[in-house]
Amino acid sequence: MGRDAHSAPPGAGGGGRARRGAPPPGGPPPDSPSVAEAARSKDPTARLQPYAEKVRRDTNVTFVTIMDTHGVRWAHPDPRQIGATYLGHIKPALRGRIFAETYTGTLGSSVRVVAPVRDDRAGGRITALVSAGITVDTISAQVRRQLLALLGVAAAALALGGLCAYVINARLRRHTHGMNADELSRMHDYHQAALHGVREGLLMLDGGRRIALINDGGRELLGLPEDSVGRYVSDLGLPPALTGALLATEPRVDELHLTAERVVVVNTSPVSSGEQRGTVVTLRDHTELQALSGELDSVRGFAEALRSQAHEAANRLHAVVSLIELGREDEAVDFATAELELAQALTDQVVGAVAEPVLAALLLGKAAQANERGVELVLAPDSRIDDGVLPPGLPARDLVTILGNLIDNATDAAAEGVGHGGAPRSARVTVTARADGGELTLRVADTGAGLDPAAAEEVFRRGWSTKAQGRGLGLALVRQAARRNAGTVEISAAPDGGAEFTIRLPLATPTTTP
């Protein structure tokens, strides 16, 4: 048998009636010399039956039938069918075509291909036909086996996928504390709303001490730009003490730190699980509270001054009454007039030079306090602040913070100061308050021991003080208030040997930070 018998594939089909397939494209079918040679012999079956069976077994088809041009079988799987007429169509093959069909033959319904065999010796004439096919039942069984295998693979894949999904879901549940997707989505929305809604600052650092998250309040309190996420804390330009608190591995609770313009309360909480994973930092603005505390101190100072003045006034009133009772009315009038002129002189000087009521009241109160401690508070002759000169954008609270702290420090220094060579000298604080040339100048000089020039910058650090432990915030607040209003602070030696602080604040376009 030649190439036609076991190279032609069976076509698809089914059913009991014949259904012809379209002829394959190409030229005439190839020759089969072995089959053609057997067809010329006297007993083709003797040679073709073993050959056809071998081909059937090798190709795993149901049958291979070889017949003559009249359809008489020379080879068949069932030897009883040899010599009988082939059941099926052979006319297309007789015309030289290879065609496929589904037909019900002796072995049942099958899908078969019929091909012609040409004899070269006979001038290419068709001398035999070959039909090879597979029964529909065999095809169905193969499909069922393949389908079962496919279903088995699909079931195994489904089981494996389900197991993986269960493991992943359990791990995600463990890491998300049992929250599902909807709950996580809501939590994210709440997180974003809370993050941008709270006024307090929230800062999260990763294990590499870089900013992983910061809210609007945190950026405002620390004065950081919008692109601060991902930057190292050490590269933010914050004060060293504040940077050290943020980088600390141990918790920090309610620590007070200064930035360029604010006083902030810092709390840190390391996040760890066997290893350092980061730090959560909360920031609270203490600036307003500290300013209010300063105002409260000023009010207490005013109250103390009023108390002392009331005490002195009572003493003077007793003296006047006693003089009247002794019948010395003229001396009583002279004494009362002199005391009134002395008290009124300072008031007239302050009110006449400083039309700003807050500063005038502050100066009068501080003068009474200084007088109680034996320190003379003097208003410089060139002081002048007219009414309405100070812009609304320059907060009176900042003026009280600046001038009040400077006068308090100057009074302390003057009260404790000594003269050159140890000789005592009069304790005096000189205050200059002048607004001209688009600038407000506040200058406070004392007769104290003065400051070391090397400590000119150190005095503004929180905690620096020449006084008792727990002090050292006033000058830091002074510089903060000056910076908030785009002002400058200068330190120099006073003409009388003490220290002189000069604050200059622009009046035209002050820059304020609420």
C-alpha cells in the first residue's frame, strides 16, 4: 500500500446518512506503487489484507478497506466482508478526488476518507480505492476521555485556586485586622478626611527616618513644603533639638520645641514589631497658648503694679490725713501736690509719646513693677508712636510678647547689675518706642552686667537663661514674634555697660502668620 492509505485524514461528521465533505485543494493524488502492484496480481487479498491490518494498527484507526474500482473489497478488518461490496460513496474517488464523509457501514456509523490509487504502469489510471475511517462511537469515547481529563484538570486547578484564595484571604484578613474590602474603602475615606481635617499635625516616619506621611497641619506647624514626603528628617532644616526629638527611638511625651515661627508640643511613639519600623509623631501648636500665657503674665504684672500703687497710695493718703489732723493743712496740700505731680509726670510722658493704648498700658505697668524692685524705667526722649500708625496686621499680642519679655529681662539684669570695679550704680532700664520711615523700632537697654558677645545667638535658644532652672523661653518667643512679622532682632552693648536689644518691624507690608 502506498501513501494514500494512511496519510489521508478522516473528515468530521456523524449521523446515519452519507454526508460528503469538500474535496481537498491541490493537484491529483499521489501514486501508491505497492497497492497498484498488488491490484495487478491474481490474488490481491493475499498481499493487501496483512498490509491493511498493519496500517490500521499503526495508525490507530477503526478500519482500512482496500477495494477495486467497482467497490469490491480486497481488504477489511472483518475477513467475512472481503469480496463484498463496499458500503459508501466511491464516485468522487473514481474521478480522482480524495473526499471525506460520514456513513453507516458494516462497523456502524463512521467518519471515513476515500482516496484513489493510480497505477503508473497503466498511464496513471485509477486501479484501486482505499478507505480509512474511525467509528463515531470511538470518536465519542475519545472525546469523553479527553473531556473527563479536561474536567479533572479544571477541577484540580479550581481546587488549587480555591486553596490559594483561602490562604491569601486569611493572610490579608490577618494583616487588615479582619476588615473586608468595603470596610477598608470606608476606612481609607475616613483616614483621608481625618488626616486633612484635624488642625493638629500628624507625621509618620518610616524605618529609614524618612517622611512617609504628613498632613496639612504638620506641614504648617513645621513650615515644610508640599513635596516633603519621602525626604529625610535630617534634611528638613529643622532646629537640632526638634530634629533629635523626631529621630529618637524612645517615646517623647509633651516636649516643648521651637521652630522658626512657632512653639510646638511634640509627642512621638515608635512603631515596632521586633524591629524598628518607624515613628508616629503628633504636633500641637503651643504658640497661641504661650502668647496667651505671656499676656496673662502681663495682666498679673499689671495687677501687681496696681496692688503696689494702691499700697503706696494708701500710705500717702494716711500721711495726708495725719498732717490734716495735726493742723498742718498747708503741708498736707504741698505733700499731696508733689506726689500727684510725680505720678502724673510719667503717665503724661508715656501717653504723650505712645498713642498705642496697649503699649502705653504695658509701659506704665512695667514702670510700676520696676519701681518696686528699685529699678527706674525711663522712656527715651525720641520715642514717638502716633495713633493709627501701627497697621491692623501687626498683632498687639506680638508687641506685648516682644516688649514685655525684653523689659522683664532688662529689669532683672539691672536689679542684679553692678558698676565698674564693683561700685554700685543706679539701676535703670531705658525703653525706646519709635515709628518712622515705615518701620517700628523697639529698643530696650539696661544697666546690668551685659552679655558675652559669643552668646549673642545662643540667648535665643530655648532653655538658655542666666536665671533659675526652668526659664529661658522669653527671648526665644521674642525672636519668633519678630520673625512672624518679618522683623529683625539685634543685640549690642548698651551705653551704660549693659545689654541692648533692638527690634525692627516693617509697618508698610508686615508678614504675619496666624
